[in-house]
Amino acid sequence: MDETVSEFFRRTILKIPLTEMMTILKTWNFLSENQLQTVNFRQRKESLVQDLVLLCEENRASLNDAALLDIIYTQFHRHQKVWDVFQMSKGPGEDTDLFDMEQFKSSFKKILKRALKNVTVSFRDAEENAVWIRIAWGTQYGKPNQYKPAYVVYYSQTPYAFTSSSQLKSNLPLLGQALTIASKHHQIVKMDLRSRYLDSLKAIVFKQYNQTFETHNSTTPLQERSLGLDINMDSRIIHENKTEKERVQRVTQEIFGDYPQPRLEFAQYKLETKFKSDLNGGILAEREEPLRCLVKFSSPHLLEALKSLAPAGIADAPLSPLLTCIPNKGMNYFKIRDK
Amino acid sequence: MSVLRPLDKLPGLNTATILLVGTEDVLLQQLAEAMLKEDCTSELKVHLAKSLPLPSNVNRPRIDLIVFVVNLHSKHSLRNVEESLHHVDAAFFLGKVSFLATGDRRLSSHHGAAPGPHAADLRRPCAQRLGPEPAVPAAEL
């Protein structure tokens, strides 16, 4: 086995945490049960990795097998990457042909190889007619860099693709082009939506987040449906503003629903507006150019945090539509200009 | 006029009523529960309100102590208390009003994510009671 491939195997296997090693190797399904049984999984990690690389050599593992292992690792650790969302569209009057996965894959690979002689493209099918694509970029004269790959997750029955923000940004237009042409679309557009949580992005874009898991019983009294604060309440505690509390709960529920919110880490608002003042005159009021400012909200779970603001008494209900429209509009980057 | 007066009603027999006023309901709830756990010679009742004046159409017992809760991180909560003070009769301040400041734990960093997803995590229930002497006016907070 080639030195570089061997090294690639070593570094890829080294990334895998010991607790996940067995699961990932089994998912990869390249080393047989018997082979895995010959390995001591309780030894020091460096020695374990060495043993596993030797087994890969025995099986004459190729670069593609290593790339596949890398895809599986990334699938298990998808939160380590930040994902962007692209939406493709067909031209007017274009036929919606039946999608052929194999044709898509070969076409995608061909387009990239035609543009850049040195590129490694690997595929792994996933559920819901999705395919995970791993691309290691090279140049006309340099071999592909296996340690800075880009990932694309394309849901073939939809016009959406999710890409991991690769460090080699210059190849992004080529990637977009290959994706568009291979999937028989006309145009590709980057959405203003980005997060580490691929599944949440999926839920937002495919509008799957607003499904309650149990049957929604609309006759349940509001008190029981609220955050459970009222159920075990001490009768010695009296809420003076009960109607207002109930109103806030109702409004919050109307806007955010009963279901768990999709997970985003931030929302960013770029403001480019002219200064407005009640007082006539003043230096800023005469300024022709718009003021520029950036407001960023961040949280381990932004939408749940926003949902809890009004019930906690920190903000008034209803919240600004600029905050509540995020899952609906599928955006967490906003540019606000004067009308 | 919807002003709270300390002696406008007869006291209940062996009862004491505390009114907690503050914008953050969850915190008031926690404080009320903690108070009710303590031993009290009278039967204790705790009323929670977002602000004053209180809704007028309600029959309520005489209020023996008002505690205004202010979150040090929220100007809104301070302003809320300032405006509520207009609805408290001056006589109340003779030992029947207390101010509580919360949120003295520093937020770990201004860059990066907040400590927890829930708004309630932004402040610890480590309140500081401003002494047993006559209450300090809001302006000096």
C-alpha cells in the first residue's frame, strides 16, 4: 500500500474515539469479523491503530476505502463541521426527469475531474435518497489534500444540498456547478442559513420541525399545557398577574408550538439603515450614508432560548418577528436596509 | 387611587402576606417556594406580581411586606421596579419594604455562546438582601 494512503489510514483511524472504534469499523464493513477478533482493542491507541492499519494493508485497502472510512467518521461527528445550505432550481419548462443516482454520481465525478485533474471524489448512500459526497481537492499539478476535504449531502428528491464549509473556498463555484449540472438543475443559490446541526437544518428546510409527536389535544386546558409550573403549585403562592401569564404562555405557544425547536447556534442581523431621530438636527441626523452595524445572537440552542424569553419575564410577548421568523423563513442571516 | 397602603385593612388572624414584585416570574416562584419552606410563626402566603399597581378587582388580604426584585443585568427590571414604587404609599417604607438584587454572578464571557439555552440560566438565585434597616430608595441601587 502506498505510503500516503497508509498514512491517511493511520490518521483517519487515530481520529476515532476508542468508545466508537468498534461501531465505526463495523459500519465500514471493510475488515471482517475474524480480522477484528484478532485485534486487542484494549491496548494503547497508537498500537491499536498500527494493528488496524496492518490489517488494512493485508486487505489491500485503497484510497477510496480510506475515503469511505472518513465519510463514516464525519457522519458520526457531523457537528464538528459547519454546514451551509444550497438550493437548486430547474429552468422554466424543464422536464423533471426521473432521478438516476448512478448517473448523477458519474456525471458529478466527471465534471470535477475534467476541471481539476487531481481530485478524489467518494460517495456513500444514505437514507431518504440522500448521498454523502466527499471531495479532496488537488490542483492541476498537485495531488489532492486528503486532510481538508469538502462534504456535500444531497437529498436527491429535493433541490437541497448541504455542504461543509471547507477551508479551500476557491473551489466552491466549481462544486456548485458540478452539483447543479449533475442533478440536472439550472441554477444554484446559497441560502442564508448556516449551523453545525445538520439534522436541524434538514428539519428547517424540509419543514419537518413542526410535527408534534403525540396527538395534539386541543381541549386540554391551558394550565396543563403550560410549562408545568401550575400543576404542582403551592396554594399559598398566589399569582397576581395570572391572566397576563396565561396570555404570554398562549402567545409563546402559538408562535413556537409544542414541539422541540430545531437547533441553531446563532442569528445574525446586518443593519444598514439611516439614523432616525425624534429630535430635529444633530450630527447623525444629517448623515446621508446609512449606519452599519451587526447584531449577533448566539446560544447553545438559540430557538429554545428565544422561546423561553417571554415566559421568563425577560422580554415581552410577542417577540419581534425578526426573531420568530427564523425557522419559517429558513434564514439565520439577515440584512436589514431602509425600505 | 391604586396605591398600596400598609394599614388600610384589618390584619388576618395569625396570617402574614408577602408580596414579591419583579419581572422574572421564575425567580419569584423560586423565592416564594424557598420562603414557604422556612418556619414561620404565622400562616404565610406569598403573592407574586410582575409590577404595580395590582389588578383592582381582586379581594386580597393586607400586605405585610413588599419585596422588589431587580436583576442587575436588566435595566428593564430596574425600570419596572422604579415605576411600581409610585404605587406604594410612603408609610410602607417604614420597615415593610425590601429590595433584592439578583444576578451578581458574572457572565463567563461576552464572546461565544451563553452559559445555557434557557433564559432562566442567566442568573443564579444568589440574591443579596440590602440589610434589615429601613429600605434603601431605588435611586441608590
